[in-house]
Amino acid sequence: MLMSDQEVRQQLKELMVSELNLEGKKPEDIEDASPLFGEGLGLDSLDALQLAMSIEERFGVRIPEGDEARPIFASVNTLVEHIVKSKASA
């Protein structure tokens, strides 16, 4: 069953808050377009690895590793786009 972008976005944000122990953050606090690393949410490479595994489990889509993953992990928007596209072509 295909999920809408909105459903994926909501589940992804809930997953990020629960899996990454984002102190004091709620899913609605995470901005769709802000960077996940550095200035944005301030995630690090370990967070990315944990998030990738969680996304693969929850959504059943593959997240590439290394440089291929960088554009996918740019923001919530790019992650949602990857998940929706991957599920549509599955």
C-alpha cells in the first residue's frame, strides 16, 4: 500500500524523535527543509547510520551508504522523497 508524502513525513519525524533521542524535540518541531546535519538538527554520522537502519526497517526501503546517501540525508524533504520514490518503484 502506498503512503502519502504526508504520512511518510509524519512517521519519519516520529521515528527521528524516538530513535535519535532528540532532547526536547517533538515531531512538529523538525522543519522539513532544514539541514539534518550541522546547523539544522545537528545530527552526526552515527545518527545517520541509526536513522538509515530505522528507515529501512520501518518503510522497507534501502538507503545507500557513503556519498550516495548524502543528498538523501540533506533534509526531511529529501528523505521523504527517497522513501516515497523507492516504495513506488518496489
